[in-house]
Amino acid sequence: MSRMCFRNMQPFWYALYAGTVEDYREDEYGNPLQVGTHATYENPVQTSANISPAKGSVIARQFGDDDQYDKVIVTGDRDTPIDEYAVLWIDVEPELDESGALKVNAYGEIVTPWDYIVRKVGRGLPNFGSTVIGISKVTVA
């Protein structure tokens, strides 16, 4: 972490992928009927890193000429747990309940859904200890 410029670091939140859960509803006879699955995530964790303001030509070279991401996060932590399955809150702060889980409304919907997803993670050499993460803006309904 010592190679990072601390004054350029911005706080953000991430949640790691925890697995999938099957969704059920009852049929007309009251029997459970599987209607699909959805992803679940661990409780959000706050951290900080250097986050690019927008994608540019220098940033585009980090992962080659891939247009699948909007911003790049650079962290001095080579062992960051953030991976390609994590979700992020960059421009918004997640609302959490008293247990640290995402707050949900009366319909079970997340009050402040994530606004970015991870597209690509590039870890530096062990002696240089940095990680570069390409992220994309999303709208979660």
C-alpha cells in the first residue's frame, strides 16, 4: 500500500459473490414451484483506492483494447478479495441495516443497489503489490 498516493484514494464499497438461491412461489394447489434463481452477495465492505474519473486512452491499455469497462480502480493491495463476481458501490453509498446487510424495502428489494460490476482484475507481480480492476456502470432494477 505504500506505493499508492493516499490523497487520491476514494472510498467505495464492494460485496463478494456468495452463491445462488432458488426462487419459489406456490402453485394454485399451494405446492412450492421453482421459478428461477438469483445471485446472493456477502455484506458490503468499505475500502478505498484510486478510481479513474473515466476511461481514457492510457487506461484502455491496462487491459488491451477492451471496451467492456468504464472506469479503472488501482489498489496497492495485491491480495484484495475483489474478483470478477463482485459488485461495487462507487457513486452511491449502500444503505445497511443494523446487522451490516443491505437494507431492503417491504417487497424484499434492495434499497440502494450496486452501481458498478467488475469486468476484469489484473494483479501485479508479488514484489510490486498492486491490483488494477476494470469496472462497468450498471443499472439494477
